[in-house]
Amino acid sequence: MPDQPLAITAALLAGLAGGMQIAVNGVFGRRIGILEAAAFASVLTVVVLWTANLTVGGGFRGVADGL
């Protein structure tokens, strides 16, 4: 099973990123408001996923085919 270490590393990084997102959203919620913090997190998530899709996935063709 050569993919197991990669899966473990990816799960660990996802857990760390999730914990960091909770902390950042808590600080933003206190500073700029809960709704604004949620909107910022949503926009940032879309931008990161679009960028990853364009660079790694080769474009939006797969997304369009899925719809």
C-alpha cells in the first residue's frame, strides 16, 4: 500500500488547516462580525479551489461535464 503515507499526510494537513480556519474565523468574527467573517471564508475558499482546479485539474472542463 504505497498510497497510505500520502493519505495519512493529507488527512493530517487537512485537520491542521481546519483547526487553523476555526481560530482565524473566531478572531475575524470578533473584529469584523460573524456574517462578514463567514463571507470572507467562503470567498477565499472559492478562490483557492478555483486556483487549484485550474493548476492541478487542467481547467473547468471536468466541472462543466459534471453539471
